Amino acid sequence: GKVRTIDCHYLGQPEIAAAFLLREGERATFVENNTERALPRLLTALREEGLSPEQVDYVIITHVHLDHAGGSAALMDACPNATLLCHPRAQAHVIDPSKLVASAKEVYGAAKFAELYGQVRGVDANRTRSVNDGELLRWGDRELTFLHTRGHANHHFCIQDSGSDGIFTGDSLGLVYPWLQAGGLFPLASTTPTDLDVPAAKQSLDRIVGSGARIAYLTHFGAHEDLPAIATALHAQLDRYGAIVDEAFEADIQGKTLDLFCNDRVRALFADLLRERGLGEDAAVRETLETDIRLNCQGVAYAVQKRRFKEGK
């Protein structure tokens, strides 16, 4: 029940984003695909397994964020027999990614978007299938079980894999970058726009640990065995993010001031976490984490606005 981790060299850096290749006899499945820029790396991994693109049965994405699913159409074009599996709420965006593309261009700007993601195209609807919560897929000698896990994105699921005694967690078990782990376990919660929901994210952590999987395959990044320890650290971080949302909501901070407030608070939280690990003065680490920090700031601000809208304030 082999799982091969493929480094997608996202943002032009090693060990930021992964895709995974599962092999079952003469058949293959990809979990995650990053962007079309990563396609050559995915196909090389397949070739190194002695398999051809025709032998790929499934292309699975945990959610539609573009560092997980931006290369879907390119990979599906390359693998003519594959079916793409995704969350029911992700399916429409896989078929027509124009909304995703527009919001990502807003976040990154058109030039940076093109550099990061290249073309993001839709996948033929007939080649996609959505998967319900708890659904089980028999594939060769493996059973793949799909667990819907909200909190990071409402179109997110994890995939439990009997073949590796593992679970593919997308972003629901945070980010555990190998290059940040020297001083001890250091996971980071991912609170990107637009679906941050702290209680749901915490429930998802409990569900992942409760799955009994022995090993977690994180898109950011790689295989980790200490699921309860990762979850415990993330519970504590999510409480801190929740407190920022509560504070901004209760103080009725709005507009530009809200962005500045969330920016200050989230950056202070990251600074604390880095300092606790003896990385407070490491400019290179801070620079590599800048994309995550910026997205987390935006996600927290978005959560405040969403709550205000919901509660009619």
C-alpha cells in the first residue's frame, strides 16, 4: 500500500506543497495536483513507478484551493482514463473555476497569479464525481473512506486509506513544514479566506485523530505520525485565532481598520510561535512563511465580516 510523496516545488521552493501517488498493482491514483506547473513532476513520479498515464484511475483533490487543485484540468488531460473525485461543494468549481480564479487574482494580482498557477481550466463535468461524507471506495485491495472536514474550507474532505493505514488531510490538520521542525513539533493552523470556522476546524481535528489512522499525509508537507500531538498544538492555536475574531467582532472594528487589526494580531501570533521555537530572529523563515501569514490575516478578517453579516450587525 505504497504512498509516494511528490514535491511540487510550489512558490519555487522545496517542501511547501506535495501531491501523492498511490499505487495498487498496475493502477495509480493521485491525491492533490498543485498547479499545472507541477504536472511534469507528477508524470515523472508515475513513470518512475513504471506506470503510464493511461493506468491512472482517480485524481482526488481534498478541496479546490489552487495549491491543491489548480492543476486538475492539466492532469486530467494527461490521464485519459481518470475520474476526478471531490467534495460535493467543490464540484461546480472544478467544472468552472472562473470564480476561484477571479478571487485568487484579487489576492495575488494577475502577474503573480500567472507565475504561480499558469492556466486554471475547467474539467469536463462527465469526468468528475462528488463523494459523500463517509463514502467508501474500493480500489484494488484498498478501501478509501472520505470524511468531510469543515473549518478550513467548506468544500474540504480527508481521505482515509486502508492500504497505508494513513489519512490524507489536505489542510485540515494544519501545515507541518519539515524545515520548521528542528526545534520540536511545530504545526501551523491555516485560516485562509473564505471559510474559517474555528469550532468546525476543531471538530475536524478530533475526527482526524479519531479515525485511528496511524500516519497523516499533509499537503503541506509530507508524512507525519504524531497525529494527536499535531492536533493538540492546533487546538491551542485555533483558540487564539478564535479570540482574535471575537475581539474584532465585539469591538465592532470594520473596514480598513479591521484589516490592520487582524494583520497586527495574526503577525503577533506568528511572532510568538516562532519565538517559542527559537526562530524569532530567523528572517528567512519569516519570509518563507509570508504567504501563509498574509492568507491567515485575510481569513481572520473575512471571518469577522461573515459573522457580522450572519448576526445582522
